[in-house]
Amino acid sequence: MTNGVKRPLAVTIICVLYILTGTAGLIYHFSEFAAHPSVGGLGIEFVRVLAIVAGVFMLQGANWARWLALVWMAFHVYVGALHGWQQAAIHAAFLVVIAFFLLGKQAGEYFDSEKPAAT
């Protein structure tokens, strides 16, 4: 909770999914990276860490973290497009759902509650 504003359940679920997705991806890709270290592999690991960071800080009410989460998903729409329109469409659908909940009124109140009230 931030300044008495309760975190919406949908935001909590999204945060947990980002943390789990980032962690699972980090672990999965680490074995590949350890076997064949590369700059690209390091980049993939960095992207996974960003998901974890976004999830953790959204749980704490950091407004910048919800924008990081949206950019992270938009990046995956782009990466999905490199692998075919089906992957791009699936990631775009996830982006729309995530944006719906992270940009909604309740989420806005939760993330904006860090700001001092206007006098």
C-alpha cells in the first residue's frame, strides 16, 4: 500500500507474473549463456532482469516501474514480430491486457499516490 491506497488485485497479479517470468527466463537462458557466453546472451539476461525489477518496484508503487513493464512488453511485441506475425500478435494481445490494467483508474490512483496532494 502507498499512502493508504490499496494495490489493485490485477496489478498484484501482473507484478507477480513479471517477477516469475523474469526469474524463469533468467534461469532458463543462464544455462545457454554459461555454455556460450556472448553479448547477445548478456542482453537477453538483462531483459529478464528488467522484468524482475519492474515487478518488484510496481509492488512498491513506483510509477516508473509500470512504464518499464509496458515498454518491456512492447519490446517483446517487436521481438515476436521478428519471429512471425503469430508471436507478435500474441505479445500484442498481452500488451493490450497489461496496459488495460496498469493504465486503468484504480492503478493510476495506486501509482500516483506517491505524489503529494495538491493544495
